[in-house]
Amino acid sequence: MNLAYFRSSAIAAATCFLPLTSNSVGGSDDEISPIFGVGIPAGYRDWRMISVAHEAGDLNDLRAVLGNDIAIKAFREGTRPFPDGTVIARLAWKHVPSQENNAAFGREQSFIPGVSTNLQISVKDAKKYIETGGWGYGQFEGGKANRSEALMKTCFPCHTRTKPTDDFVFTHYAQ
């Protein structure tokens, strides 16, 4: 086995574990959610897409849901409950019309992400988060953890509204 192959394999293997360790270890209070100790995983913006959504009503936002490799595999295979190490990132932006696209279409019909509202991270660790169905949560605005313990206490009760077969996850894999 050549040395270059071994090094690249070792780097790839280490990279797989970085997002998992950065969810609960280290960082300042600004980087870690209260109660659950969840942080923003390194490289999450390069993860694959699970789904997208437009949330109407008071929120009126656009959302992209991304997953690490463990999450993507579980979504594709329909594995429930999700395995430990699953990390799901939900990004949200204000829903705004695209002036450029609408000018080309001659009417308002195209909408794009505007200002980012927040980033939510869900981390599966059945032992660590036993009281919340195996899930730890974090919410971030402007790259900083929302420090409201009251807000964080609403995460799991909201997720209990899902069907039991969904393992407390709202999102379904977009084919």
C-alpha cells in the first residue's frame, strides 16, 4: 500500500469523526447550545441535501435540511430509529421575491432565500440524550448559539408531535 493512499485514507477517516466530536466538546458558550451542548458541526455546509421546504404563516421562510453521511444513509435506507452519530442541519432564510428572476418572467413567481434566520442542529446519541428520545438540539443565529434555555426546552416537546415511526424527525427524504 503506498504512503499517499494511506495518508489520504487516514485524513478521510479523521474527517468523518470531526463533525461528531465538535457537536459536544469544546468551544466557548457562544458556540455551544445550552442544555444539550450541541455546536455547529465543521463543514456542515458541504453535507448532502435531505429536503427543502417553504414554511408559510408567521415564519414565511425557506429551509434546507442537510445531513452528515450517517443521516443520509439512514434516510435513504429508511433506518429508524436513526443510528447514533446522525447529525441533521436545518438552515432557514426569509422568503423573498427574486427581482431579477421576476423581471425575466414578467411577473412575481420566483422566490429566493433572503436574510438567514437561524440554523438548527439535531444530534443523535441515544445514551447521552436519553431523556429527549436520543436527540440533542442546538439553535444558532449569526453563527452564535441561542443561549435561551427556555427556547431549548421547547425542542423535544415540539418533536414529539411526529409519528412514533419517524424517531422525532419531521423531515422526510426528498427523492
